[in-house]
Amino acid sequence: MLEGAKLIGARAATIALAGAAVGIGNVFSSLIHSVARNPSLDKQLFGYAILGFALTEAIALFALMMVFLILFVF
């Protein structure tokens, strides 16, 4: 019973990984649109995009850490 609950909790926690993937896609999609509108700001916009990517990826890593905690610690 406890193993089943762990698996259900881990599967529910992996939903955040899909959300992070969508967020990363949005970051780079916005970068492409912004550079297409104003090519002279491409270096500044790329820095902002990398920052957005890093923050979104951190959320994904926290979600993955929670999955591993649910499966192997509790």
C-alpha cells in the first residue's frame, strides 16, 4: 500500500517537469520574437533569456529532487 502511494506521489510530482519544459519553450520563443522585432538588442535579450532559462530549469530540478525524495527517502 505504501509503495503504491509513493508511486502515485512521484508521478504527480513529475507534472512540474512538463510545466518547466513549457516554460523553457516560452522563454526561447519570446527570445526569437523579440530579436525578430528589434535585432539591435539581441545580446541584451539573450542574457535575459539565459536568466529565464536558468530560473525555469531550477524549478525543474527542484521538482525532480522532490520525486527522488518521495521514491527513495520516505
